[in-house]
Amino acid sequence: QQYIQIPQQRIELGSILYPPLNINKTKQYLAIVACGKRTNIRSLCPNTSGTCFVTIVFDSSYTGESSGSPHNLPAPEINLEDYSAAVDFFGSLDNVNRDKIRILGVCGWGKFALNASVSAPRIKAVAVSTLKALDLVVHRVAHSRYFGEDAYKALFDKLEQFFNEKLK
């Protein structure tokens, strides 16, 4: 692993580059750009490198080892650009196949990964790992508390019917 700084406008993204094990300097590898809570994702990415991936894990702007002040500032429009900066960085590496760049968003950064993939055709695949189900659990508890379980079930039956009709 190698600690690097990726330029992103006036900010430097604190990043770790994980090259493939036993890297072949003449080969081009698949690339994975990953962002999420650094403590969660650090343990995942060395395993993804293996023999066929080059992986970058970065802290988003204003968080962790990235620059920017004030620190821990939520900045969704900038966090979206963070993925683009990391993909641009991969484009500068000779051992990365620019046609095979993937991105991974973990936790709250999943939504930024999805948005980045929509706006950048050079990103060929996206994966997210988020706890979206938590929103449904909170909604269900709140809805059933105020409107009763029957109202909640009726609402979701209608939604299911709507989506089933859309799929026909």
C-alpha cells in the first residue's frame, strides 16, 4: 500500500493506493475507486487488490486525512467531485485499464458513488453498500405509531401494486 494525495480543486484527498500483489508492470489492471468510513473500508480493500485490481481508498474532502477547512464539513456537491478526481488520477497511471474503472461507495458515500456513475461515462460499474433498509425501518416505526399497522400495510400494498403494473 502507498499513501498518496489526489488533487481535487484546492483540496488534497488523503488516499491509499493498493496495487495488485506481484504486480506486472507491463499489464493493465482493473481499477476500483472506493470511499466510505476509512476504518470500515481499509480492511476490505487490500483483499480486493489480489492479482487483478488496483484500488484507491480515499477520504472525502474535509474529512479524515483529506485537506479542507473546516474539517468534517458536509459538502455533497464537493463529495461528488471527489469520485471524479480519483477516477482522473487513475487515468494518469500506466498500469490501469481506463476502460475498466469501477467505483464503490460505502455507507453515506454510496449515494455519491451512484451519482458519480451517472454523470461520468468512464465509470463502467458501480457498487454500493449502504443501510438503506434503516430508512424503511424508521419510516415503518413512525408510520405504524401514528397511523396504525393496517394503514402502513395498505400503503405498501398500493406501492407494490403500482410497481408491479409498471413492470408489465
